[in-house]
Amino acid sequence: MALILVTGASSGLGRNTADALADDGHDVVVHVRNPARLTDPEDKARWRGVITGDLAQPDEIPGVARQAAEFGRFDAVIHNAGTMHVPDAVTVNTVAPYVLTALMDKPARLIYLSSSMHRTGSTELRELATASAAYDDTKLWVTTLALALASRWDGTTSHAVDPGWVPTRMGGAGAPDDLTAGHRTQTWLATHPDVTPRTGGYWYHRSPQSPHPTAQDQEFQARLLQALERRTGVRLD
């Protein structure tokens, strides 16, 4: 049994991921922006805990980390929360995962939600300091973050996952990928004892894929981490 945090878990892929993990007997802590979105009367009994905070608001992100700390060290953290809405995308999709990672105790496994659209993202990091970054930019950056962290801390692995274009509220009803397959890779990476590669993978439906080459470039990784530190005032240890 593992202790696992899933961000953005009120609906869509995040909710499906949390449900699957709970069904398998794991202790799941869910993060939601608005607790009113948890409408099932059995929701609170289902989870080990619920933490709240709007990840589009930089001032609320440290509060989410503080709430998470009350549960101790997680076995896995799945950074699922995401949005396509500009100007929130850069904060929700890239800044929040970075700040939460920096402020929380390091889990055994870190999993970051990417997208196939990261391949058209910009390597121009000036956009990171503004609110004008596009969705594909933010997904390139969070993919780079995941791979940059893959060997940073002993005892912590890190992966990026492309869940596919699935029919969620964000993906739209006409999205062509399978919704169930959209969360299975995350649950597998969070709990399976034997994952290859052990760390630093970019995954699609449990299969390792090749990300945009920039995401694996150590110089770009270093520049991204520096840019995130400048923007947030928060440094990785």
C-alpha cells in the first residue's frame, strides 16, 4: 500500500487516477481547487485526505505544499493538474509543479503530466516570466522539468507522461484517445515495483517514447531551472 498525492483530482484524468489507485487499496490524498466539486457523499471516506488551493494563484501554491506536509512523505506524487487557459497555463502547468516539488519532502516517485503537444513548445524562456505562454510551451517546460529531476535526488525517480488526447472536459468530447488508457500509465508508474527505464522516462500508454530532444538537453534543463527559480524565488535543494 502506497501513500500517493494526485493534484487536480476533482474530475477528468486526475479523478480517474485517484479512483483507480484507491480501488487498488492505496492511501490517496487528492488535491482540488474547489472542494465543492467533490459531490459524491462517499468522497471524503474514500480518500486519505483532501487538500485545497488554486494552483493558478502563485500565493496559494505554498499553502498546498504545507497541507501536503501534514501527511508525511509521499511514496508518489502525480502532478496531474493542468489547464489550456491562457494566462493560467504557465502557472498551473509548469510553475506549480516546480514549486510543489521544491517545497515538499521528496517522494520516492515523481510523475508529471505532459502532452504530445510539448513537441511544438517554445524553447524561448522569456515567455516563462509572462502570462502569455501557450499550452504547448508549458508542456515542453514541465516535460523538461521531469527529465531534469530524474537523477537529482537519491531515492527519487521522475517521469513524464503523455496521457493522450482523451475525452475529458479539457480534451473535449471528440478526443480520439481512450479515456481509461489515459490514466493507467500514471497509476502504473506510481506503484509498479519494476519500471524500465527506472527514471527519466517519457511515457505514452506504458511505453517509453522519445520526447522533444530539447527536454533531454542538460543545458536547456539548467536554464529552465534557473528561470523557474528567478520567477518564483524558490530554489530546488
